[in-house]
Amino acid sequence: MVPVLVFAAISLVTLGGAIAVVTNKNILHSAYFLVLAFVGVASVYVLLEAPFIAVIQVLIYIGAIAILIIFAIMLTRRLMSKDMEERNQQWIWAALGALLLFGVLGWLVYNANWPVIEAAVPKEPITLMGEELLSTYVVPFEIASVLLLAALVGSILIGREKDQESRSAE
Amino acid sequence: MSIPLSWFLVLAAALFSIGLYGVLSRRNAIGILMGIELMLNAVNINLVAFWRYIDPVKMTGQIFALFVFTVAAAEVAVGLALVIAIYRNRDTVVVEEIDLLKE
């Protein structure tokens, strides 16, 4: 009974935060609700007995991505004033499409036959994960590091202020 | 475990649909990025739930979740750099006004 209540509370926080993210008129408040939704998702990982993923969620999503988004909003904020319409004209179709997708996914989840097994979590999951990362998954692991490097270089290149000469030439 | 797997999957499906609505309905480019982040989180819930309920002995699900984290971090860094570059050049973050290819 207790896990069910905990799951209900976590789902409420996560989905409530997510709905506030997509419907809030003030984009900065949306970003704050995004943090709430991320906390909810981190709690879901704890409930799934994956504490390492929960910690990574807090570190990367809340500590880096949400803060980066808040920074970007504050740098570009002046334009989205309060009286400006936040959603476009096709929002009703977007809502219908999202509801339809949820219906289809829910139907699939309900009707699929999942091969669930009852097994305990490994005793030292982080050690096991490290071993698998450096044996079975070593190629994707290395590619991920290349991807991060490319993203680092690319975002500096794109976001960098142009020097004076090239700007006056435009 | 008293919570069935399908509950987590339905939660992730709801989160994904909400994120999709955000992507399709927002006018602010940063709002669209936030919707994408919600969708990636929903995918990660699915991966970790499948790991816990279907194959908890191997760590495959959690490792895939880690790769999704990596891709999400790279995506948001490049995305926000693009938004700021466009803001600097065109003075707007409203996606309907960013129609360079249409002109």
C-alpha cells in the first residue's frame, strides 16, 4: 500500500510539474517547474531502485541543463513580455495529437505482454555498470565522449560573439 | 514489488505526450527545448523501468539511460547556443519569426 501511495505522489508531482512547464505563460516560471518535474523523475528512479541514475539525474538535469535553460531565458527574456501569446495557433491540434499519442501508448502498454521477472537488483550495481561500460559497451562509451567533445566545440563556435570586422561586413 | 511495470510505462507515456504538446505548441524556442527535455526524461523512465522489471541482472537499461543523458546534455548545449546566436542576429526567439529559408 505504501509504495502505491508514494508512486501516486511522485506521479502527481512529475506530471503536474510537466503540465505547468508546457502551459505556463511566463517562460521563466516554466523553467522552475521543469526543475520540479526533474525532481519527480529522479524520485521515480529511486523508486525503481536505481539510485545512481537518480543522482546523475539531479547532477546533469537539474544542476546543468535546467540552469543552462534558465540562463538562456534570462539572456533572451526581454522579447517574451507578459502580454505576448506563448502558444501558437495550432495548439489545439497539438493537444489533440498528444492526447491521441497518449491513448495509443496507453492501449499498447495495457495490451502488451511484458516478460516481467522477479529478480533482485545486483549487490554492487555501480561496479557492474562500470565493468559493462568498459567491456560490452566500450565503443558507444567512446563515441559518447567524441559526441560530447563535438558538442562542446560546436556550441562554442555557434554561440561565440562575432568579431567586429565580420559584423560590419554583414 | 507491488507496483506493476505498466504504471511506470503509463507515467512515461503521459510525460512524453505532455512534452510533445509543449514542443508543438510553444512559440518560444527555449520552450520547445524544454518540451524535448521532458520527452527525453520519459524515455529514460522507460529504460530504467524495463531494466528493473525485465532484466535487472545485467545493467543494460541503466547504461542506455546514461547514454541518453549524454545525448541530452550535448543536445541542450548546442540548442541553446543556436537560440542565443539567432537571438543575437535576428533579435527574436519566436520560432515563427525565424523563417530564413522561406524568404
